Amino acid sequence: MTKTVEQATADLEAARKAYSSALEHDLERSEGSGAQERRNEERLERLRSAEYDAEQELEAAKRREQKNGGESEDV
């Protein structure tokens, strides 16, 4: 199943918003225990990874659209 450029753009926007929100929260929170800090860092890394994956999917969707001459594909 492939995503359209429109869907991939929306997914990227959502991933960026989630990561940005988590970073803002991280700046405002107080330091926790070692275990809490590790969990928080893992969460931030998962969100950053999701943002990166969404960026890659958008680029792939753009390439598919260009290859197909601008025709949309079924999702």
C-alpha cells in the first residue's frame, strides 16, 4: 500500500507536531530518576524516528507521483 503525497504530507505534519510538543514538554519538566530519564529519551527518539520515517515516505510519494506523471494512486 502506498501513500499519496497529500496523506504523506499530513502524516509528516502530525509527526513533526508530536515531536515538537514532546520537546517543549521535555524543556519544561523537572529532571527525574535515571529510569525516567531513559524512558523520556527513548520516547523522544521514537518520535524523532517517526518524523524521519514520515519525511522519507513523503519523498517516496513525491517520486511515485512524478514517475506516474502526477496521477494519484489508490491508498
